[in-house]
Amino acid sequence: MTPELEQQVLAPVYLRGDRIVRAATLVHLVIAAAIAPFYDTWSVAVPVGLLAAGMFWATSWLVPGHFFTRVVAGISLQAFCALHIFQLHGLPEMHFFFFTSFTLMILYKDWRAMWPGALLIIGQHIVFAILHNSGVKLFFFEEPRVGVFKLFFHFGIAIAQVAIAGVVAAGLRRRVLTDHQQNEALARQLAASNALMLELERTRDRLVQTEKLATAGQLAAGVGHEINNPLAFVVGNLEHLAVRFDQEKKTLSGIPDVVDLRDCLSEAQEGARRIAAIVKDLKTFARSDDARIGPVDVTASLEFALTMAAPEIRHRAQVIRDFQSVPAVEGNDTRLGQVFLVLLVNAAQAMEEGGATDNRLTVRTRVDADGRVCISVEDTGQGIAAEHLSRIFDPFFTTKQVGEGTGLGLSIAHNIVSALGGRIDVHSELGKGSRFDVVLPVSNGIPRPTRSGKTPPQPIAATPLVRVLVIDDEADMGPLVARLLGTAANVTHARSGREGLELLRATPGGFDLVLCDVMMPDVSGADVYRALEREQPRMVSRTVMMTGGAFTEASARFVESLPYEVIEKPFTANDIRTLLDVVKKRSAA
């Protein structure tokens, strides 16, 4: 322990000793005044008592707790002891005053402060012995002449008492310092334990949050699947109505407000397409292939994130897209979507709600000087204070109000980008906004399509009189496909996987196209597909799986393993006609 720290630890002890010694000097002053009348020692008691008490009171007031004050305390107490012995004509019992004085010095737990007073006592005995032997009787000695041995016996008591008190004081000093060190160690352990408990609490909260997100992802996938089935009927039937409307345009021309009716139909189609896009984004958010690394289309991921963040941005800022043509990056589209979503939401929340006309949220893509892809998210919000910039990626650090943020978003985003071999740079000025630059390595591969469906994009007219089997537990799916294809196909609908297998076994090779839903009770689409692989391999090339969102792990793996097209609900007539042509060409080959 350093001298400075020792002084800091013992300072309260020294100050408490000063207070007690002040009280002790007053007691001695009272005793001197009480003894004076009996022995007629007023002339000595008053000046010596006032001097002894006064010098300590002055010193303790000027330099409280100082080593000099402790030395003066010892001298003052010994002066009172000498005064009392003189007043009582050297009674042996008065030597107990020495013991009392030195015991009081133990309060300071400083053996060094006792010796100056003790040396004065030794000097006083020697001087008084010389005076006594010279004929000046001061009532300190009973002997006619004081020898060396007798003199040593007199002040030897003082030396012994100082030595004993010094040992005790040194031991007490060590104990105080040791106790302080132990208390400090316990305090550090307690602080570490509290920090660990806090970290465990935060980890638990993070796990709870992760569990909530996982549950939300499962719910999103499940809800998406349930929405897509009825949405397929809405989209398909609206398309059928639009086609019939155009076919019957001449007949309908005499109906009042026919243009308004056509506009209503177009707006309904647009609304249905927007619902389909939202559900598709939910499925992307809930995808289970988080660990897959490959080429990713940055623009598509940014558009997905902008769609998901739209509710936060809409009332706060105008979005400015400055997308340059950039190559695919090496990453994971789900994780990058999460990174971009965090940055966009943070940027939006940095701007005041209601300032959409004045605020700007700019999203840029470019290739930097090192050939890496740079994605910038820039806002005109409140900015980040300079002292916070070094901590914004720390877990649980947030400048938001309690309840508005967990402090995990930027930390997770930073970890994701770092794991992909990239980095996030921050540029911010308080009151002027912030810019986050995500720099990622370029991929050598071709990015996967943004939707899991593998339907070719070029529609062509369907071949007439083809046989189509629809296997789907939704009652309206068969009529919908029949309505979309019209007279171009003969559509048969099986309401379960079991019924579909029975029809396929009863008519081997009798269908030009089989549309089979992935998720069905009892016998699933995967079961139907595997049965065809075993029993009718030729029908596998004519089979196209339909999905409203394969949200279980097993079904997702099955969809990804398929060698041929997968069509997502909701689909259009062009999608079905394209499939017919592709399947017929594949079967002919």
C-alpha cells in the first residue's frame, strides 16, 4: 500500500484522536486546577496547564490530523503528567498518568508520535535530578541524592510504557490497514458480483428477446402461409375479372361509370399485390437459413429493409434512393436485411416525428476505391455526441429513453457485418445528423433470387386441352386454377395428398401438369413427391410444388432440395401458363 493511500485510510483515525486528546487536555487542566489549592501550586499549574492545553488546541485547529499535531499531543499530555507529579510532590501513583497519556496516544495508532514526549520526560528527569543533587528540592525525588541507577528507574517506567504502547499502536495500525485492504477486496468482489449479476440479467433479457423474436418469426411464417392461401383466390379471381372485363369492354361500354368500375378493379389488384409483397417480406424475415453465406443482391436487401421500416420512416422523413450499379456481396440476405433494418429504424428515430417534409433519409450504394461495396444510410437527425461515438456498438449501450431501445441493435449489426468480413464506419455531428457506411466484400457468385420461387419469368400461351391435377386442401384452389386457365385445360382437383396419390395411381401418365401444395394435413406435398419418385418417376418432371410459405424446417429443406420449379401463392395466370409450357418441353425432352 502506498504512503498516500495509507494516509487516506488513517486520516479518520487521526482526526478522531485529535478530538479525544482535546477532551483529555481539558480534563488534565481541570485536574491541575483542582490540585493547586491543596499544595499551593497556582503559580505553576496555571501557566503550564494553559500552555500545554493551548498549544495542542492551536495545533489541532491549524493542521488537523497532521503528524506534527500528533507529536504536540504527546508533548502536551506529558507536560500535564509532569505538572501533576510536581503538584503532588512526586507521589508514585502519579506515574499512572504516564500510562494514561500513552494509552491515549494509542488512539492515533502511530508509535512515532509518542517518542518526542517521552524524550522530553527523560530530559526533564535528568534536569530535575541535577537540580535536586545541587540542593534545589523540587519534590520529584525522595532520596537526598539521586544516582544514575535511581534516575534510570524513574524515567525507565516512561520508556517501558512508551515501548508497550508503541507495540500496541503498531499492531493496531497494521490491523486498520489490513482491514481496509480486506474491505477493498470484498468491495471489488461485491462489485464484480454485482456486475456479473447485471450481465446475467442482461443476458437473460437478451435471451427472452431472442425467444420473442424467434416466436415472432415462426408466427410471421405461419401467418404468411395462412394469408397466402386465401390471398391466392383474391389475386387470381381479380385477375380473372380484369381479363373478363377487358373481353367484355364493348358490352359494358353502355354502363354508367364503367371507367370508375375498372379503376376500382385495378386498385383492388394493386392492394392485393401490396399485401402479397408484405407477406413475402415477412417470410423473408422469418427464414431459417441464417447461416447460409453466398452472393446477395444489396439493392434487393435494401428494398426489403425499406419496406419493413416504412412505418417508422413514413412520418419522419423522405427517403432518397441513390443506388449505383454494384456487384453482389458475400453474405446472407436475411442477416444483411436485419443490419439494414436496424440502421434505417435508428436513422428514422433520430428524426422528429412529423418532420417528413424537412427531414431526409438517404440510402446510397457504390463501389469504393478498394473495390468493395459501400452501403450508406444517412439522416438529417439529431446526431451522436462525440463522447458516445466510441461506445455505440457496445452491447446494451443506448442513448434512447428507457423502454425505447435495448442497446442491442447496433451491436448485433456490427457483429454480423464483422463476421462477413466487412465493417461499419460512423460519421456524425451533433445536431446535423449521422451517416453509417456498411462496407462489404464483393462476391464472385450470382445472387439467389429474392423470392424462393423458381418460376421462369417469360410467359407464353398455354397449349390447349392439357390435363392439370391440382392437389390442395383448400376447396377453392382447383376452381381458381380452372378459371385462370379457362378452356385451355381440363383441371381436376384433389382435396388431399392421399386423394391426389389415388388419382395419380389410377391415371399413370395421364396429367400434363401436377400442381401440389407443400403443406397439407395427413399426407403432405413432400410425401406425394417422394411417392412419385418411387412409383412414377416420369411424373416427377411434370410436378410443380406450390407453397404459401414453407415455414417448418422440414418443409423448407424439402423446398430447397427440389430440382424443378416451385410456385408461390398467390400466383397469376401467366405463372401457370409458363409452367405448362416449361413442363411440356421438359417432358418431351
